[in-house]
Amino acid sequence: MPLKTGGEATVEALIAHGARTLFGLPGIQNDWLYNALFDNRDQIRVIHPRHEQGCAYMALGYALATGEPGLFNVVPGPGLLNATAAMATAYALNAKVFCLTGQILSRNIGKGIGDLHEIPQQSEVLRGLTKWHDMVLHPSDAGRKVAQAFFEMESGRPRPVALEIPPDVLKLRAEVPEPPTPWPAFAPPVDAGAIETAGQWLGAARNPLIFVGGGAQDVSAEVKQLAELLQAPVVAYRTGHGVLDSRHPLSLKLPEAHAYYKATDVVLAIGSHMRTPLQRWGSDSDMKIIRIDVDSDAMGRIQRPDLPIVARAEDALPPLLNAADRHNRKREPRDEQMRALKADWAQTSAFLEPQISYLAIIREELGEDGIFVDELTQMAYAARIIMPVYKPRSYFSSGYQGTLGYGFPTALGVKVARPDLPVLSIAGDGGFMFSVGELATAVQHRIPLVTIIFNNNAYGNVRTMQIRDYEERVIATDLLNPDFVKLGEAFGANAFRAEDEGQLRAAMRYGFASELPTIIEVPIGETPSLDRLRDQGRIRPPR
């Protein structure tokens, strides 16, 4: 067998598994990994952010945009800890993120002698944020363990994985076998009997309803076909946006479905926990719940479905379509009913200005194929329940993790993955400043992301709650910001201030046509809160 360093064996294995981009920050424990990356720079591109959180968030964006693994590398200890907020977000979003991290010298692990970057129980930190974790202790093991990492990411429920490699192992030269070819991913077999029962229930249902989450992003065509067959509305929120085009008559945002839910007799959840309806709207014995999820452990969370189908949506939907078609009752179009639901919601939410007007401009300028990355800001909260989304993997959210500051660096990873499409990130002034240094990364690596900063000089959502709910005890929420236009120009980015619709449209068009990143500051005052829309009320009694 040829002699290779642990770094060379690792990089060759990554390339053998299709890795072509790595977001990473070098450091002394990873020197021999970056030596190997240098030698293979024609096969794997290294993008180096300015902070470890940027490495992990960019890998997250890459994974979300493609459905393929996003790879990042950081030094151990503080470097890894800086990346953990992004790893927690990836875990919440079921994203295929591969954390390749350094370690201290293998002979010193666990001894607490104060090696550079040593932290207690680094491996335990990683186990809590991943579905699989391991450590390479000899160069000859690198290929097999990289293969295992990719297998785990691709099998069952996708979630982050992590592999630690100590610096002495990366440096050691030893006999190393050729990297293994990718192992076929495991997927649970589809239960034909459960599919037949589901087809019978759906075919007989008078008012079926479909909920879609992140697990349905790759079955858009099948969901559309099933919805039209059953005349079943398709409901999306955050991670399910884009599975069914918002312009389709049967496509509903989550709040729009509230009234219809009351009469629903069979619910099909595809890659979704149905968290809001089950916890807030209720369920009863007159409603049957079918759930398709690749993770058997997830079936019992919140509320166990009447009919669990443990399978990938890609494997379950085709036979379910056939079964539902065989058992389907005669259906009349629900177009008029859906238009009425949407009109009622539009009237109820019409007070959300200027959010509605800004989001309409953004939607128009993004065009048919553009990608939108939200943030923890009033504009994004409104987008989740108002903004039309046309295609799968074109709307990204931090999901239940609600990670402030995730949006800008994640959107950079999305743009790296999809350079052919316009990508827009929105942020508040507070969240944007979490990772403002990544503007330098975007300029250096020519990542032409367009970012709109809605600037109200505050952590606006928290400040609103302090005023409304806590007798105006305003503390630690007012912000002193830089001049964002001068700041962007200092980094070498395009930078604009837009104070009216025309200026905003012009700045977005300029940014989408540019080869450089663009930031657009939109000064904005206090915006109406969505809080009164969040809890629409229980409409079904407990089971």
C-alpha cells in the first residue's frame, strides 16, 4: 500500500465521496490537512471565512441549497465551540453538515494537562450535536471513517456528523489503503400494507389535508400530484415552503389552514412534525393522522399518528399515489373554497405594513427562481406567513432553533452552492452584525450575495415585548450602528441605502447583476408585531 499522511488520506477520501467545497479556517492542529488540501486544490475548493461560525453556517447553507453534504473544518476547542450554534441549527433543520475538526495530540486527550485549544470532553460536545461521531486514530482508518460519516449523513434521517482527527495522526505517514467507494445509503423498506391503508383512508376522506416539512423538499412533483388527486390543501410553514408553489390553488400558508383544519377528517404529514396544529389547534377522534417520516423515533413525539409510515418520502409517495388513486372517491375542485380562505387571511393580516409591501418588492425582483434566506426579524416573521414561494429549496429558515445572526453567513453558503441563481438574505441590524466580518469573505471569494439590512437601531422584537409586556422596561435592546453604506464600501462590497421603492428595486437589480456582494440598508421604524396572529386558538377538543 502507498505511504500517505493522515491529511492526505482524509482529503483523498473526501474527494472520493464527492466533496468539492470545504469551508474552513486553518490552524496549527490542522496544518497537515491543509497541506493535503493545497496539493489537491484543483479538486476541492477551500473557502476560508473570518470566523468559525461562518465556516459552519456556510456549510449549512450549502447543504440546504443542494440537499447534499456541506463540509466544514475548524480547529479544536474554542474553534469548534464557535461553530456549535450553526451545528445546533443544522441539527434542527435535518441538514447534511459534516464537521471535520481537529483535536489535541492523541496521547494527551482526556488528561487535562492544558494543551493548546484543549477543552474538557470535546467528543461529548460533538455527540450532543450530531447523529454520529468518531475519531481517526491512524491514517489507515481515515478513508473508512470518512466513508462511515457520509453513509450516516445519507442514511435515515439526515443530520450533522462529526469526525475528529488529532494533529499527530494528520502528520503521520503510513501505509494507507485506497479510499473506499461510497457505501449505499440505508433507507427503511416501505410497508406495503401501511401504504394500502393510507390510500384507503385518503381515498375515502371528505376533507383531507396535507402538511409538508423539510422532509418533503425532494418530492414536490409527487405532492402536487397527490394534492390534485385528492383535492387536498397542502400546508407549509418555514421548512416546507416551496414544496407546492404558493400560486397553486391548493397551496396554503400555515395560518390560512386554521379554519379548514376544523373540518379535516384525514391528515397526511410528510416530513413534518405538525408541531403547531397538534400543540395549538388540537386533534380529536374524528381526525385520523397519517405520518410519513424516515425516523421511527420521531413518530412518538408530540402525538403518535394513527398510521405511522417509516420511510423516505421519495420511496413512500409513488406507491401511495397509486393506492390513493385506486381508492379515491369522486372529487370536486376546491378552488373557490381555497380562494375564500386566502382572502380571509389576507384581510386578517393586512395590518402588517410595511412588511407586506417590502416582501412584494423582494418577491418580484427575485423572479421565478430566486432564493430567499430569512432571519430573526419582523420582516422574516411576516415572510413565513405571507411571502409566496415558488420552488423547492428556495426559502430557508432557521426552523425551531431560531438562531439570531444565522442568515447572512448561511446565505453565503447558499450562493456558493447556487451561483447560477439570485440569492437574497434579509437581516435586521442586530442580527447582521453577528457576522459582519464575513463581508470580507464574500468580497475575497467573489460571492455575489445580496443582503437587505432592515435597520431600526434595535433588537426590535425584544424591544417591542419590553414595551408591550413589561411596562416599558426597555433595557439592552437599543443599538448604536455604523453607517452601513460606508461599512460595506470599506469592505469592498457594493453598498446602498434605499429609502423608497425605486431605490430598493434599483439596488437589488444592481446587486443581482454584480460579481461582488451587495448590502442594502433600508431605514425602518417600528413595525407591527405578528404576535396577535401566532395563536389562532384550539379548534378541536383533545382526544
